Amino acid sequence: MKELPPQLQNQINQFRQLQQQLQVTTAQRVQMETRLREVEVTLEELEKAEDDAPIYKSIGSLLVRAKGRAEVLKELQDQKETLAIRVKTLQKQEKTLADRYERMQQQITQALGGTGLETGVGAG
């Protein structure tokens, strides 16, 4: 079996690092989307509640009675906005990484084709 040129070995290592970055970014995006959905559902339920209904919010492992429905609504709307921005940022980052990933995969595949070696690059 032929040894890969150092430049190609380096490119494969960068490709693997990029693959890990992409996986981490995707996991973060999924986590933020889940949190965003939870906040949206909570807002929907809170909007159904009576103005004078007792509202509790979680602080760590405690449930504390909130000062009022309006206070909690405002906090949740702010949280929703922040999460939505974070999701959009992660989506853009994920797309950029995925595009780079595909380009690198093609480059490595072409380079390996020139060496006469076959590999499982991209199987992952």
C-alpha cells in the first residue's frame, strides 16, 4: 500500500476536524431549536392563563411564584427572540461548514484518485 503524501494527510486531518465541527454545530442547532419550541409552547399556554392566575417559574431546582403574568411573558418573549437569533446563526454556520465539507470531500476524493488509492472519506 502506498503512503499518502504529507499534504494529502494534512488535508484529510483538516477534513476530519471539519467533520467534527459540523457535528457539534448541528447538535447545538438541534438543542437550540428544541429550547425554542419549548419556549413557544410555554408562551402559548401562558397566554391562555387568566391575568390573575398564579404563575410559577423555575429557578434552578426551585419553583418560585412570579410577580405577575406580564413579567413572565416578557421574560419568555425575550428568551424566544434570543433563541431564534441563535438558531439562525447556527443554521448559517452549519451551512458554511457543510459547503466546506463537501468541497474538501471532493478535493480529497480527486487527490486519492490520482494516487490510485481508495478510501472511505466521507463515510461518517
